[in-house]
Amino acid sequence: MSMNAMFVQVEDAEIARFEADPASVEALFVDQMPPTAGLLNMTAAMQERLRTMGPQAIAATFSRLPEPLRQQLEASLGRTTAAMAKGEGGDDILKLMQTHLARRAGSAGEKREVLSLEKAWHGVHYLLSGRREPGPDLRSQAVLGGVELGGDPEGFSGYGPARYFHAARVRELSEELRRPEVDAEAAARFDPAKMSQLQIYPDWRAGNEDKAWLMDAFHRLRDFYSNAATQGRAIITSLV
């Protein structure tokens, strides 16, 4: 199971509605997800594989996350990373996955401009900021920043609350990401050894392949902000 970062463009006036009803933001992301009917109809063998191997896979992912986020996710699953590494919690994980997939499969709505950074999100954040966690500077906000929606520390996905940027902030971020020096500085920060030491998600290899993957993701993020700024739109983002 991987953790992805998604960004959805909305009209600036819609932010007030999501602030008034934070739970409604889930549909905003669910509507953009691919069909899940095939996953809902998992065979008995697939279910048993998930029960057996799912806890260790999640434990491996959790072990690379920042401590506050890891603690939130452990609380949502009712299991520690150490316990899942031992294979505990397979039934609970299967039930949680099926619940989320059923919710997604049953939802339909309007299509919006959307970007998924997939598993590149933490690496892109690091290339922009040189940090593991978000900071106050603009570049450090682009992936993991924004104003939190609602008071639930887990959010609808279990990975933390969705966050938003008003249109004015989107314009500022777009201008910052398009500064001429940002591209070169981001590329220069790619250091697999240091990124692994800092536990930047996921795993990193020396060479050009991972670097090219992250730089492509950064360029897609930059263009997404630019498009939203041109349209005068806000952005809502979440880990899913």
C-alpha cells in the first residue's frame, strides 16, 4: 500500500463551504480516483495475501514517515509499527481497505483539474525545501503546506487532514516555483544517501532514474500551480 499526494483545483468561493463542512472534502478526492470495483471483489486468496503480508508492508512504509504522522496513523489502525512488522492487524487492515474502497466506488461527481504526485510527493518536497517537514518558506509549503480543513488529525484518508490554498496564495506559490533558480537548486539537492538518512519517502537509488522521476513530478506540480493561478483558482490537497 503506497501513500500518494493529490491536488485538486477548486473555485476560491468553494473554500468557505469546505470549511463549514470539512467532511465533505472526501468526495472531492474520491470523485477523482479510478474505479475500484475489481479491488472490492478480491478473491479469497488475495484477501489472505493482504492479511498475511499487508501489516509488514504498511510497517515498512510507516517506518520511513515523520514521527508525528506515523503516530497518527498508528492510532487510526490501533496498531504500532512494531506490532505490524510482526504481522499483527491483517484482518483490521483488510476491513479498513474494503470500507474505503466501497466508499470510493459508490461516489460519482464532477471532474476537476487534478494532479497526483503518487509516491514522489515527499521527494519533491525535499528537493524544493531541503527539509523533511514543511516550513514557513513558500517552497516548503507547496507540497505539504496549506491551511488544515477541520479538527480531525487523521482526516478522511487516515494520513492527516486535507489542506487548502486560497487563490491569492496559489499565485504566490506559482510565482515562487517558476523562479529561474528553483529548477537548478531542486536538481542539485538530489542526494539518495542523505534522503535515505532523513527517511524521505519512499526508497532512493543513486543514478539518474530517480532524479529524473522527481524532477518530472516537480515540473508537473509547478505547471499545475501555474494553471490554477491563471484560472484564479484555489487548490485543496491531501495525502491519500
